[in-house]
Amino acid sequence: MERPLVVGVDGSAPSLRAVDWAADEAALHGVPLRLVHASLWERYEGAALAEDLGKPSEQTIAEGIVDAAARRARERRPEVKVFTGIVPEEPEYALVHEGHDATALVLGARGRGGIAEFLLGSVSLGVAAYATCPVVVLRGAPDGQPPTAHGRIVLGVGEEAHGTEAVRFAFEEAERRGAVLEAVRAWRCPARESTDHPLLAGEPARLHERHAAETLETALDDAVARYPTVRVHRRTAEGPAHKVLLDASADADLLVVGAARRHKEHRFGLQLGRVAHTALHHAACPVAVVPHRAHPD
């Protein structure tokens, strides 16, 4: 069976927006869509207590949530096979587990407990930090509105980008969408290397910029040959990588960044670098975090 695109749903507006986006993606990729709701409420309270209080049990509420999401997905994309699941686990754990057999995980920027669009929900952040498959968090357009299509995907290229999953993911998305891929490599000239001498003032900066361009070219080399129809714009930019990519996300359909996995998923500590962490909190478009195994230190 084909690996599905998995969406975490909780009935909130951001999660319904994620359902819409994921349904379109499932149709584009020709894969099934799986809608998952996870909750621990039943484990701690139980259905009997809910009945005593005259309130619907969490199971009933969960069924309503996934059924409504499934109807929404089928109405939007009738050609996509839609499956649902209700999991009595912590949402982060359940979704990370679902990701083991998924094409990707799709999540809203926040859940029912969120208070502002710019604040990333803890579930989305936790899943992005530990999932073994790509995680797409729907940022950008206000809730209830579909993301604006710009025909442009941005790829942030880091030091370990040669042959990484993030590069391949970005090229495949650009090919399927017929979008331009803008590959960006940020660079900075350390203050200690600057000089006040007018004849030497620009040399350190030129060296760092040249290194950035070479790193970018090396990172894209294999993918350019593998995806010859993708239009690629290469760009180097001076400044902190997280700021450069946030600026680039303003008119993009998707921002793709890598996340190194240095430890097993069950260990403590978030496995997100500063760039991915900042993008998830502040990007102006959907963000795809694509994990890869870091080289041993």
C-alpha cells in the first residue's frame, strides 16, 4: 500500500486548513490521505464520567472531528482515498509514530489551545522536532483562507546540504507543482576578519560569498541532473540564515529547511536548529521540515 499523507486534526480552524492543503497535496502526489485525531482524555477521565455528567464522551467528540474532516477532504478532492484514525495517545507521540509509514505529516500552525497565529502550537513544534518523515506546518494565510499560489518554492541550503533529503524534497515539490525553485545560501563575514584598509576592505566578504556560492552549487549538483525540468534560481545573501529565509518566505508557496537528527527520537532535547525553529514560528508561508541524519561528530 502507498504511504499516505497524514494530517493531525483536532477540529480547530488551523487543522481544517491543513486538511484542505493536504487534500490538494494528496491529489497532486497520487497518495491516500489519513486523518488522525489523538487524545489522552479517555485514558484519564473515562467515558463513564462523561455520561454521569451528561456530556458527550471524548470518543464521541473525536469521531465527530475526524468525520467532519473526512467529509471536507472528500468534497474538496473526491479522487483522493481518505482514511481516518482515532488514537488514545499524546498527540505528539501518536503523530510521530504515524510518520514512520507516511509520505509526510501535515499540521496546522496551532491547535484548539492556540492564542495567536504567530505562536506555534506545542504539538506542531514537537512533531517537527522528532518525526522521521517530512513535516509541513501550515503557516502564512489567515485561518479559513487557502494559501496564495505564487509558483515559487524556497529551499534553505545549509552546510550539510549535499545530497540531503531536504534538497530532494524541494526539487520534487517544485517539479510536481511546475514551480520555480529558489535555492538560498546565507553567508556572513565575521567581524574579526574585516579591515579598515581601503584596498582590503572587500576581500573577506568576497571570500565568504564565494564559499557560499560553491556550497550552493555542490548542494544542488545531483538534484539538478535528476530533475532537469525544474527551473532553479540560485541566490546567496549576506546575513543570518534565519532572517534571510524569513524574508524569502514572503512570496513563496513553501519554505523547505532541513533538520539534522543527531539522536534517537525518544531522547530528550529538541532536534531542530535555529533556522528551522525560527521558520516554524515566523515564516510567511507553509514550512516543510525535512529530517536527515547528521554526520557523526
